[in-house]
Amino acid sequence: LRASFTSKAQKENNQNFNYKLQPQASYKVAVLGAAGGIGQPLSLLIKMSPLVSDLHLYDIANVKGVAADISHCNTPSQVRDFTGASDLANCLNGVDVVVIPAGVPRKPGMTRDDLFNINAGIVRDLVSAVADNCPDAFIQIISNPVNSTVPIAAEVLKQKGVYDPKKLFGVTTLDVVRANTFVAQRKNLKLIDVDVPVVGGHAGITILPLLSKTRPSASFTDEEVEELTVRIQNAGTEVVEAKAGAGSATLSMAYAAARFVESSLRALDGDGDVYECSFVQSDLTDLPFFASRVKLGRKGIEALIPSDLQGLSDYEQKALEALKPELQASIEKGIAFAQKQA
Ligand code: NAI
């Protein structure tokens, strides 16, 4: 994050913030589920962005205090709170980027799919409101199971006649963040330089880190590949167990989602060099949705990056084939849910 609180202008004069040294703060961002474990720190991190002019925080409860608290940070954006379904349209009006971390998180022993029954309906209703009020916005889904909630969102948008596959994203950035951290630690690399593409989906074996594509290039023994891949796939469960019933990853997730939001804002602002991994509609494999690196631009996804999937190691090729049935089933489950409700 190019955090505005570290700017030269602000160091020189904390009272009289000089916006001229900043990128233009002109984008409206809404966080749906803003009072939750992810929503609160994510909203704070978005408040630090010099590109945001308006930050709209929505939840079914407890969001007034979160907004009052965050609004005291002396960064450019105006913060407003919105509570309950009757206020959702006001929240979404004119928004450029909508981030959705609304829904229940895992407890120990649960898979992401166990959340389907509650979160599927929440995502359906929120995306339906997005379709009605800001159909051109970038829509970023954090709510699990992402492998199903993104296809649900796509169906809802299709039913409303406003589906733009270039603007619908499942947020898988945390998988990349974890892969980068664990690889840098294991190989003693400088953390800031490491970039590992993570493809597939966002649950268990559908999370496929492509260690052979690590930049800067690094070599791994077969044992290291197995150990790192399994750790990256199970990292969410590591946090769920450590929190022992108090939820799943929230702080690292907020960091990862804030990075994805900031990348999207930079792309909207005309930066021509923005790449992130995301779970999106895709033709890179025979699956209709697939996470891969994508190039972001003013109109959303400018290109999917196929090169990461070329020249895979045997281990990665086998893992890619192995994940497809589970990912396909999760996608179909989401589509069937949305079509049944139509
Ligand atoms: P949380 O329970 O702390 O917060 C969820 C928030 O959503 C609450 O404030 C709740 O009031 C709100 N909410 C519930 N129904 C709503 C509705 N209809 N409209 C608006 N807000 C609503 O949960 P936490 O930890 O913030 O997790 C949220 C979601 O993010 C979970 O589904 C979790 O599985 C997922 N997650 C996704 C990750 C990813 O990498 N994509 C990583 C970690 C969690």
C-alpha cells in the first residue's frame, strides 16, 4: 500500500495535508460486511489509500461505531456508515469498487464448503443489490466458499442482465501472500522480491501454488515442494485452529484484500502494469472459473496470463488434474443454487 500517512507532505505538516503530492483521490469503495473480523481492518487499510475519495461501510449491525472510529484518520476519504438492507442502495450508489467480506467464517473442523448454506444467500442478495445500484463496479468476493460464491455472483448478475466477467473477482490474494511468505522463509529470500503465482481455486487441494514459477527463480527439492504446497493449502486451517473457535484469518486477509483493492484502484487510475492472481471466469482450462494471474486495467481484466500454466512440473501438472473435479463440483453447486432461486 502506498500509504498516505507516510507521505512527505504529511510529515512536513500534519495539519495541512498537501494533496498535490498525492495521486488523485477520486474513487468510491464500498465494503459490505464492514463490521466483521475482516471488514474492520480491511476498511482501515482502505482508509489509508490516497486513491479513495469515499469509503462506504455497510453491515447488518454495529457499523456506525466502526465508521466513526475510522473516519478520524486524517487521510483523504470521507467515511460513511450504512446499516441494514434498507440502506444498501444508498451505500452502493456510484461506487467503483465493491468488496464483500460478509458472511460467517469457519470454526475448527469445518471446511469452507460447510459455510455454503449461510453465505450463498448472503452473497446472492448483496450482489443482486450491486447489480441494481452500481452494475459497472469491480466486484470482489471474499466470502467463502469462494469456489461457489463467485459462480453464484455471476449467475445473479446474468439474471439481472448486467454480468461483465471482466469485473467479477474471487479474492485469492491471501493464498499468494502466504505462498510468498512461506517460500521466502524456506529459501532465505528477500521477502519483498518473492512472487509465487497461485492458481486453481480457494479451498484445500484446489489451491495450487506454482512453485516452479517462483520469481526470482528458486529451486526446490521434491520434499520442499510437497511441504510448501501442503502448508499453503492448509494455511487457513492453521489459523482457524490457532484461533480455536474465534474465527478464521482476518488480519492477514484484510492485508491481502487491501492489496487487491489498491491494485484495482491503480488499474482504474490508468497504471498499465498491474497483475494479480484472482478466481475469475476463465478459458485457460476446461473449467468455467479458474484462479490465475490476470492483468488489470481501467475496464477490469485486460488479459488472463496463460504462461504460468505452460511448462508445469510433473507435480504441478498432476495436482492441476487432481483439483479439477472438486473445483468443477463447487462451481456447479454455486450455479445450481443461483438458478434454483431465480
Ligand atoms: P465475521 O463473522 O467476523 O464478519 C462477518 C460480517 O458479515 C459480520 O459483521 C456480519 O454482521 C456481516 N454480515 C452477515 N450477513 C450480512 C449481510 N447480509 N450483509 C452485510 N453484512 C453481513 O467473519 P470474517 O472473519 O470477517 O469472515 C468473513 C468471510 O470471509 C467468511 O465467509 C470467511 O470464510 C471469508 N474468508 C475468506 C478468505 C479468502 O481468502 N477469500 C480468507 C478468510 C476468510
